[in-house]
Amino acid sequence: MEVDDKAWRLLSALQTDGRASLKELAAAVGLSVPATLERLRRLQEAGVVRGVHADIDPAKVGYGVRAIVGINVPQPGKKALIDKLRASARVLECHHVSGEDSYVLQVVALDLPDLERFLGDINGYGETRTSIVFSTPIPRRGVVRPTDAGS
């Protein structure tokens, strides 16, 4: 699917406010409400828009620790590890990466002992390296048109 100017305006409006009404989105894009709805439907069907989500602060709902965990896993154990990670509410994201690690995870834990238990549960799959997140100076942000990305 071609992502043209109107589609980029719609994507930007959605990323700014995922709760915006169709009327508000249509105004931002410069289309009618039915045309905006159809364009949004096509973006969803093409997999460009994968979902609209709430951004929850883990600390404010009881998770006192956030960490980035790298794990190097030998090939035979990868499927079992991924199955275990999918089943864990502690894992917010899991990325298959190149380099020293096989996977890099973003995890939350109630506290340090809870994080230690989680790491103990996955250490049997491979060697882990853990970085505790102190703060997030650049939070997750929306995707912009590649030509507008700059440096």
C-alpha cells in the first residue's frame, strides 16, 4: 500500500491522539469522515496500523523496576524461550537482534527481588546481561515519514 500525504497526516494524528474521533481525524487529514474511515480501514488491513494502544506508566501501576535484558540463546532453546517469554506478563517487548545477544527484552518487575526471580527463570536458556532503567529521556514516540526523519 502506498502511504501518501493524506495517509501520513492520518498516521500522525493517530499517533498524537489514538482516542481522536473520526471527525477529528477527518479534519486533521482534510477528508470526509467516510473517506477517513475507509483510509484507516485500508491502513489496518495492510498492516500499517497494527493497533491503537494506551501508554501506561509501569511505576504508577506497581512495577518499581524496568530493565533491558539481553540474552544469548543457543539455537535449540530459542523456541522454548520465546514460548516462556510470551507467557510472562513481565516481558513488554522482545526483539530478535544481531550481535552478542540473540534477544533483547524490555521487562518490568515489582522490585529487584522480583527481577532476580524473573532472570533466574530464564537463565537456563542462556547467558543474560541486564541494565536497570533509571529514566527515559526520550520516550517511545511515533514514526514519521522517512523523508522527514532528518538526522
